[in-house]
Amino acid sequence: MLLDAIHGPDDLRELSYEELDALCDEIRELVVASVSKTGGHLGSNLGAVEMTIALHRVFRSPEDIVLWDTGHQTYVHKMVTGRATAFEGLRQSDGISGYPSREESEHDWIENSHASTALSYAHGLATAEASSVGKGRRIVAVIGDGALTGGMAFEGLNNLGHSGSDVTIILNDNGRSYAPTVSKLTESLVKIRANPVYMRRQAKMEGLAETIPWVGELAERGISATKAAIRHMWEPPAFFENLGVHYLGPFDGHDIEGLEEALENARKFEGPVVVHVLTQKGRGYAPAENDAVKNMHDTSGIKPGSYTQAFTEQLTKLAEENENLVAITAAMPDSTGLLPFRERFPERTYDVGIAEQHAVTAATGMAMGGLRPVVAVYSTFMSRAFDQVNMDVGLHRQPVIFCLDRAGVTGDDGASHHGLLDLVLFTKVPGMTVFAPSSYQELQVQLADAVDLCTDGPAMLRWSKQAAPSVPEEEVGTGLRSRKAREGTDVCLIGIGQMFSAALEAADLLAEQGISATVWDPRVVRPIDPTMIADAAQHRLVVTIEDGLRDGGAGDGFRDAIDEERGDDCSVRVLGMPPAYVPHDKPAVILARYGLDAAGIVSVVQDALS
């Protein structure tokens, strides 16, 4: 196999174009085989094969600095930089990451998976390279059209154009982010730049303008203005060029030879230049090409019995009863469970693209106008918009409901995707009601309660990626009250969200050792239920368990309340995740590693009581 002989980018330059086509087929086969076995991102990598090979044949990584936004499109980059044989362990314990990793390779510069950041990295690196400490290396930033829906990307573009930084920007345009891209920018560029009639007419008219007998300075200004007017006749304002960024394209993203020529030309420009590349997400794999929702962006989906499915069902039901309820997402309507809602209520569903900050403040405006907005975003991505949650929603006491999927330890996607900050952050917003459902049924009850009860300020529900326990009606709480699940005398266990199941299991194990445990499902983290606190304080030991950061999280709040209730007469142990970037692994393995399983809870109780 040709891929066996590729140990670095230099090996690509020895191959003919016929051999490169065969290599592309081998790479796609390995991508499909690996992701089918380990899970991961499929469609985005299948679409980036030829583009990645052309990039590495023209630029000299790691001497040239290649930045990827976002990192889930880098499987091919990893393969051609010497890591093809490591794909058996993709996203597995002690295996390679599904994102760039500085620990893995000198070819990986940024470990980002949060979109729209690469152009800001590029501006900073180009500034450093142009300084006395620089080595004159070229900076290359690969950014998808979906990432251009994020405001930070525009901030980066603005500063690149203003500074004139030497950066080559490869715009990988497949018309999608996770779902179809919410953007008119690349859509209009493709329509115009790909139209040969337009190109001929513009050239002819601009040539005619230059023959007009203007004189002196007026001539230069007049020709420029006339040509600008001609451009406006045939296309919208040239967005990139107006920012001071050269534009080339669009180019066929699956034509290696053509891409190489385009990239070689881009290298010759002084200042920033965009090379607009059209690719097909999921290319070469029929199931991905035919997936109209997300071109098999990844292999995940809404699983039966999941918290996400419970959210989908209840949100649609509540919207049937409340015509003011609307849903907002940031480029992820499928994985956050909003597709069934959108099918039923298309006019009440808003996908704002990869723009979490905008989503939050727009929701504030909707709430001010009398709507009941529900913002559905992954926990890890919502941390990008905390200022808006605090200062726009919280300060104005607007009834926006935040539904955070993938909260806590998520597993295979690694440090950037764990949702460990939401309880720390959201519990600090004045007036915020924070729900932590522990079962399928609890999520549905709590979502309804958030709509009915939280009318004077924001609310947040956070739930795990893991399967949701299904419980009978008598094991479901109501309102803003906690629920005592088990009565004991020696120790009180408070299990938050998905950790409630671990607390129950720990209670069973403790009972076998003659230790009697009370178990509470707090249900609502803020405001804290005084009844639960009063009961917990009657035990000489209380252990709180959460799958978020231990410092400043929900358990800290419970401990403070218990200290006020009983002081030194009751010892409180707070269990949670440490302040660390946690690498990828199976969620159960990670939780056990940090003592957040039944065995870990039992060990803490034994140590404390002894």
C-alpha cells in the first residue's frame, strides 16, 4: 500500500498524480474502517483528503505552521504526518486523539475543537514571525465555511487584513458546519466566482473603464471607483477584499494538481490571502454522501433512552401547549435533539451557526419580546458565552432556558469536550435556577417546571451523554424540591445528576458493610432546598458527588449551607473532578479513575468514618 510508505509530508512529493489518486482511495478506506471501529468524525475527513495532500505538498510542515479550525478534520493530516499506523487506537485509551495534539506530533500546533479560533491564532503567530524572534515561516490556517459563522473568525479576519499579515487561509467550503451552514457569505461567493459569464463581463467592463481619459489623481480614483461600481453590478461587495484580504477561487477541492497551483500562487502574495476550496463532505463513501442531515459528520446519534431523546419528546410536547416557546441552537440541531422539533415547528426553530454568544443574547431579546426561548447547546460550547449568560440574560432577569447536553465527563473526544464547567459557572449567576436531572423522567418533569416556574429569571438543565435511567413515577420529584430516595443514619450521600445512580449503588455496598446511608437526589442545585440541607446536617458525614469541577461546583454550595446549619458537628466531603485537562477515554473509566463511581464513594466514606 502507498500509505505504508508515507512517514511524513516529504514522501508525498515523490508521488505522481496517478499515485496520489490511489493514495486518496487508501486514505478514505482507512478513515471509514477506523471510525467504524472506534467512532469519531467521518464526513469532514472524507471531504478533506485531496485538500490536505495538496497543502502538505506545497507547504513544508512543520517549518511552515499549519493551523486547523476545527480539529476534527485532521485525520488525513495525521495520517500523512506519520501516524497512519496509530489509527487502530483512535480515541481509545492511550491511543491517538481525535483532534490535533501537541504531545503527538510537531506538525500539530493547536489542539482546538472549538470553532472559529484559527484565524486569531494565525494573526498572533504571524505577528511573532514578523518580529525579531521570528524565523520567517509561512502561516497556513484551514477554516471551514461553518466556522465563518462564528464572530471570532471575523475578528481574526479584520485584524489580519488590517495588519497585512502573511497568512494563507484555506477556506474549506463544504456548505456545512455540523449541519448545513447558516451563512450567505460563501454561498454568494460560490454563485458569482464560479460563473464564467460574470468573470468575462467583469474583465471586459473593467478593461473598458481603464480606457476612459481621466487625468492625474482623479484618473486613479475614477478608475478605481468605476471598477468598484462594475463589481457591484455583478456581485455583492467582495467581502474579503474589503477587509484587506486577497481572495482566490473557488477551486475544486478534489483536484490535487489544481489546488497545488492555487496554493503556490497564494504563497507569492504579500499579506493575507484566502484560497476558497469547494469540497464534498463525506466524499467517496455512499452512506455519508447520502446523509442529508450531516453527511455522517460523526457516528453518533440520538440514542433511544438517552437524556437527549427525553428532551426532544418533552420540548415538542411543551411547544404544542405553548405557542410562545421557541428553540435556538448553534449549528447542531441534530445532536442536541432539535430536528424533530424543527420538523414540527420550523418557524419556531433558529439555528444561528457556530455563534453561541449571539445565540444567548438573541434569546435574551426574544424573551424581552414575550417569547420563551430554549437554548440547546453542548455544555463545553456554552462556556464560550458565559459573559452573555451572566450580563445579558442574568442581569436583565430574562426567562431564558439553557439546555446543556454532554454535561460532565463525555469521554472519547477528550479535554476540549468534557462539560466540566457548567455547574461552576451557572451557579454563580444571580437568579439562575439550575436543574440536574438524574433520569429520563426527571428531565421531562424538570423541563416543564423550568417553563412554568422560572418566569423571573433564567434556568439551566444539564445532562449527561450517557444512557438515562428510566424510573417509575414514584421516583420522580416535583417543583424545586429535592427528593430523598433512601433513609439512613450513618452517612448522607447527595448524588447530583447522573451521579445519583452511583450514590444509590454506593449505598447498597455500604449496607453490606453495616453502614447505613441516606441518599438524596437534589434535583435542583440552585436554589438549594433547605429541607435537604437540614436532613443532611443530622448526619456526622455528608458526601456530595458531581461529574463537574470539584472546586466551586455544586458540592461547595451544599457544604457551605450545611456548615451554616450545623458547623463542625457535620463533616462534608465534596467529590468531583480536579482542575485538570482530562484526556480522552471511556466515561466510566474516567469517572472510576477520579473516584466518582460507587467503589470510589465507598472508599471515601470508609476513610472518613474510620
